[in-house]
Amino acid sequence: MEQVDIIIIGSGGGTKIGRPAADLGFKVALIEKEAMGGTCLNRGCIPSKMLIHPADQIHHIRHSEHINVEADPNPQIQFKQLIERITETVDEISERIAPPYEAHANMELIRGEAAFTGNHSITVNQRELSADRIFIAVGTRPLIPNIRGLEGTPYMTNREALRNTELPKRMIVLGAGYIGCELGHAYSSAGSEVHFIVRSELLRREDREIKEEFHKIFSKNNTLHEGAVPEKVSHNDGLFSVTLRHKDGSQEMLEAEALLIATGIVPNTDVLGLEHTDIQLDESGFIPVDGQLQTRVPGVYAMGDCNGNYFFRHTVNWEGEFLMRVLFEQPSDKPIDYGAVPHAVFTYPQVAGVGKTEDELIAEGADYVRGYTRYIHTAMGMARQSDHGFVKLLIGRADKKILGAHIIGDEASDMLHMVIALMYKQGTLDDLLNMIYIHPALPEAVRDAARDARDQLQKSSPG
């Protein structure tokens, strides 16, 4: 049995602990079975945005007539070259991660698959290691639905779609969440005829008005098969056939050269040998943790997607920084405070949100007002001739606290940050009102939504 101070399983979010802990003098073993950098770098956030950014640009070019720009009606993305550039860039970044770790006197990078043999021991590459502190950061993988005929076909998940150099003439997307809408939009803009099979609704966890606006715009640019359930898949001579059943019982068959599965995720906890420990999993396979991200085994922590709290790279970064602080730098029993956790969906139109949705506030019986303004009613929105987009603020009536913010439209993910900052500081509506906004810039839509909320409060105040 080899003894180290810290074992980290996973080189995505786990890197937020590995090198900083080694710099403090702890002996660290970092285990990774795939490319360094985890999901975000290799098959998620970074390559997808490198693909989506050109897709956004070409979409704007194709729809530029409303701002009196005459453009080629059929501009082309150099799809093969784009994918090759993305792959080369991502692989180069991934390969640069390992050398500093391998050169660190207090770190050992082990390439292999780890499995627990006890509460504080693991085996990897026929070696057995133990540590007082173990951090599980193994992430998730795509959920593959149980559809007759699907197994064994050359379908794509996000992993394959981000490295596929051949643009299909047609593509079917199973799923209508973040991944499906982002990658489907990218392929559609690149020139594929994309069909979305939507069992329930697009982006179903978003605020209800966001979903309505998103559906209105997204359905103009993509073909949606709503309320449909895939029953059978077949693949012959390079062609997928997907049989759908609609709510009325009727059937429909779709054909396409490519099939993208984006129906959810499952945690990579099933190969960790956790049956040899006292660590428990929930019914979905995630690892429940306490306020300090500790599992049922003292000294063993789960962070990132595999603990089921949040599924963003920015939240696992936050968790890693928290664990470094309370375990090693400034030891404390303080629980993690995520504060206002933001998110964004980088499709077209772009969506961003933080805090409560209006649906959640209604369910809670909260006393709030809704501040709202459309992009087109601002100077920059008018300059862009925006045909969609709005800012929605949810404000507590009694204390004017910002309870939630939801934006759809150009630059939504950037515009949201001013609200995120105020929510972290327990800011109020007055803080949004008592500042100078650059004119003319899109964030004036946030100001105008704040003014609308102020007006709603004044209308409902006594006297």
C-alpha cells in the first residue's frame, strides 16, 4: 500500500485542488483515465463554444437584410477546417496541462482508471494507494436512452459531434436541453437540415416567459417534432431511420445521415468500486454530500457533476476553491455558499438566468414584482433592429431584493453579470437604479427592466 496525503480522481474540476495542495507541501496523486482537462475542455464548454461562435456569426450574416446589409444568401462555414482547428486547439491545451504536474516534486500524475478498495484506498494500474483525503471529481457522461434498435448504431453524443469533420445533409436531435439546442443550432447554421424530437418542451427548466420567447425564435430556424416519442431506430447504408409516435397515436418516420443523442447525463460513479466503501449513491447514481461536500466517509469528498448539486464548470471551480480554503488554507467548519448560481445556454437565441424563476416564486407564494423590458425598446436594440429579446427582473416587494433575473437575446450571458454581482452582495433594486449606464449599450435593457419594477412597486404601494 502506497501512502500519499491526497488522492484526486479526475483532472477536470479536480485540478482546482491538485496543484494548489501540492504547492502547500502535500503529497498528491492525481488520477485521470482520459485526456487532461475533463469534460469542459475536451468535449463540452470550450469546443462547443468554438463551434457555436462561427454558427452565430453566419446566422447573423444570413439574416442581415433587416439592418440593410445585402449579404451572400448562402454563406458557408468551412466545417471540416473548423472542426480540425477546434480539435487541434483543444488537444494542444489538454496536452499542456500534464507537464507542470509531472515536474512537480509533490505531485504524481497517474494515467489509468481508479477503483476504491476501501474507504480510503484505491487501486489503479495494479497499484494500491491510500490517503486521508480523497476527492472524487469524475463528472458525468451522456445518458443513452433505451430505444429499440439504437444500440450498435453510429449515433453521436456531444463527444462525437464536436470532433465530427463531415457535415451531414440532415441530422436528427433527440433531446431539447442545453446540449441538444446548442449543438443542433451549430449544425443547423453550418448547413445541416436539423430535426429536433422534443418529448416535452424546449429548455424546460427555464423561466416560462423565456421558454415562450425561445420557442418562438428557435422554431423559425429549426424543425421541431413536439410531443413526439422515439420508438425505434435503424441504420442502413449510412442513413438513420427514427420512428416517432405522436400524442394522438400517429406515427412518423424521420430519415437523416446523422443522429445526435442529447437526452441527459449519468454520473461516472458506477465504475468507482464504491460498493467497497461506505459511500452511498442516490437513486440516480450521484453521490450525496454534506455542506462541505463530504460524503458519508469522513475525509472523502465529491465535487462537480458527480455530486449532483450543479452541472457547470463554474460551480465545480467554486467548489474546488472552497475546499482548498476550508480544508487547507484557512481550516473551517463553514459550509459552502453557492450564492446566486448563474447559467447560460449558448444557442440562438442566447439565454441566461440566475436565481429564482417566476414559476418557482409563484409556487412558493412569494410576494414579488416583475420588471420587464424588450431589447427593441432600448437605443441599442433599436440600432440592431432586434426582433426578439428581453430582460426580466424578479424583485421582492418588501425588501426590494433581487430574487431572479432572466435574459434572452444577444449577449445575454454577458449582460447577466451585473445582476449576478449585485445578488452576491445582497443588492437591491435601488442598486440597479442608482448607477450610470453607458448609452447606448444593451445593458440599458437591465436598467429599463429595473425602472419597470420600480413603477410596479409604486403602483402597489399604499396611498
